[in-house]
Amino acid sequence: MMRRNSIVLLLAVLLALTVACTNKKSQNPLANVGSKQPDKVLFDRSMDAMKHNRFDVARMTLQTLINTYPDSEYIARAKLAVADSWYAEGGTTAMAQAEIEYKDFRTFFPNMPEAAEAQLKVANIHYQEMEKPDRDFTHAMRAEEEYRALIQEYPDSKLVPLAKQRLREVQEVLAEREFQVGRFYYLRLSYPAAIARLKTLVERYPLYSGVDEALFLIGQSYEHEIDIVRKNPHTNEAIKSSMIEELTKEAAKAYDQIITRYPAMYRGLDAKARLEALHQPVPRPTRAALDQNKREEASRQESGTLTNMLNGFEKHPDVAKASRVGEPPMVDPDPVTPMGVVRDLTKAGLGLGGDNKLTAQPINGKVAPNDPAPRSDTGTAPADSSAAATADQSTPQGTTAAELKPNVADPNELKPNVAADPNALPPPQQNNELDMSNGTPSSASAGTSSKDTEMADISSSKKKKKKGLMKLNPF
């Protein structure tokens, strides 16, 4: 019995030694190829260290693998794992180093499937560091650039849908920043600057959740310019008429775009009312445009109560309102500048000359010598004052300036072409809109037409809650 047990024990030892001394290659599921023991051991040790958050040990082990076995099939995975270790560690310094490592991986292994993953993580680094629209937008711009690079360079990657959604969210933040700056200029009566900012926004970010509000402010800015031109007493009537006509066309373009491209959004009825007040035709949206805009609006989300309460304490922006459908723009058009806005008007022959130069015309009459300032205890100015010497011959004798009143209606004054309807929607409660002195424009005519019925049907799908005034901080 003892002898039999000794034989069984000896056979077991020999079997163990045979298995230990075998030269069979180990299969690595990551590399998908056979590998000998040393480089596999190093790679497995590094993965175990990363699993236990020992990132320094993992990087040292991976670097040993890279330097000792430069021809190993684990080299690509090791380089990517080094970047992943920095990415998992977190922190500003670690994220910056992770971006460098991911870009090195793309440089050395551009054709591997993991290259798209490396590019996505580079974009995610800036996405996670992105701040609110009224703060530093450097990371938002970088994130937009990196997501676009992924979509363009790896169009067949399975990561493209995720990159497109992240890109739409980033562009929502950038568009919100442009809107706040444009509205800042609008409230401070800098209308060319407001038009330039808002036009740039509309062209660059057509999926922005407040694009209809931006277009409406563009139209309002042009209407305020009309009011300024109309009240200018020093402008020739022919020039004034030409300028008002051109400004009216530009305002109508903005309102038209709301109805034809964004008919399901909040400002649809307001745009219709303004076009009627400006005596401009009201277009009809196509069924395709209406369906597209409805899908965009339905895909947006509303932030929860807790999110709104904590929003003031958060560093990162709320991107719930970003659209979940639609193709995000991949190329930025040239920005519109305030000088470009003025130049476009002057090219139309609005009295400033085709070369965009102002001209001066001499006034007939002699310039009177300077007179001393009138005293407060005297009833009238000196008889030889320059004002009396250069008085307008058309002014009746003995008439004071306070008694002068226009006796002819302004032929360029715009009036609504519809009667006031007591059941019409009230105008937007916005203290910076153009105040029409000839009555509040109505959103419905006296007789119900097919166009009014269609706009009423469209308005039923709009948001019930009006946007409030937002805090402005363009910096």
C-alpha cells in the first residue's frame, strides 16, 4: 500500500513538472495573438495595478514593457493603456498628459480601430472641462474642434453617433454664449453689433434652442434702425426713403426665416404679426420644414427642479435643451461684423456712396461772427446772433421753435394693414421692442383666412412657457 501511494505521488510530480515546462504560447484576448511569457506578464501586471488605482505602478510597468520589448504585439495596447491611466487618474495635469498620450497613439497607430477611441477621449477631456456660456469658452471651442475631427476622419466608426450628439451639446453652449453677447448689444442700442453677432449665431448653429429668438431680435434691430432713420431731421427724404426700404427688407428676411425654417417654435406668431405691420407678405412653411422643426423641438429635454436649483453652484453647463436630432454643422461660415452690416447697406446706394465714403455739401449763406453767450437776465438773444443771421427763410416771422408742428404726414411712416383684434395675442412683454405709435399690430385679421388657420395650427405645438429675461454677461 505504501509503495502504491509513492508511485501515485511520483506520477503527480512528473505531470506538474511537464505542465510547468511546456513552451505553449499564452493567448491574450486584447492582442488576439499568441505571446510568450515575459511581455504578457508585464502587461497583466499593469492591468492589475490600474484595476486597483495604482496608476504610477501601472505606467512604470507599461514603460518597462515598451522599452524592453519594442517589437512586442503589446506595444500598441501598452501605449494606449498609458494614456488610459492618466485619463482614469483625473485632474487637470493628468488630463493634459492624457491628451498628449492619446495624440501620440494616433500618430503612431492611425489605422487601428482604437485610434477613433483615442480621438473621442481627447474630445471628452475638453467636454468634461467645458464651462457655462458666460464663462471661459476655451474648452468648448476645443471640444467642438475635436469632435468634428473624429466625425470627419473616422466616418465609419461606431463612435460617430455619440460624437455627433456631444457636438450638438457643445454647439448649444457656444450658441447660447453668442446669443447673450448679441442681446447685450441689443439692450444697449448697439444695433449693428447686435445684428452681426446674432446673424453669425444663426448661420453657425441652426440647431440652437433659441434660434427663433435670435432671428426675432435681428428683425427688431432693423426696425429700430428704421425708427432712427425716420427721426433723423438731417437726412434727405429720398435717401431716407431708400434706407427705410432696405432696412425693411432685412427685417422681413429675419421674420421670414422664423416662419419658413422654425414654424413650430415660440416666435412664429410674433414674426407673422411683424410682417403684417411692415406691409410684407407672410410666407407659408412647407410640411417638411414643419415636421423637421417639430422633431427638433420634441427631442429637447427640460431640466428638472433639482438641476435648476443647483445650476448656480455648478461649473459645467446644462445641455438638456440641445437637440437630439439633426446634423450638426461641420464648418463655420465667416463671421458677420458690424462694419459688414453697415457696408451691405451702403452698397445698396443708401446715400453714403458706393465707395462707402461720406460726402459733405456746403450750406449757402455766410457764417456770422461768434457772439457772447446770452445772459439769463435778458429776455432775448443778441440781435446779431448767428441763429438770427442764418434763420430758415421758410419759418414764419414771429413763430417760436416750440410752436412749429409738422403739417404733412410722413409718407414713409409704416402702418399696420390689419385692424386691431381684441382677441388677438398680446405683443411680447419686452421693454426693448419697437413701440409702434400707430397701434399694436394684430396677429389675426378681421376675417379668418386659410393662412391664419394654418399659423394657428402651428402655434398649438409651441411651448406654453415664455422665455424669461436672462442674466447677461458677455465675457
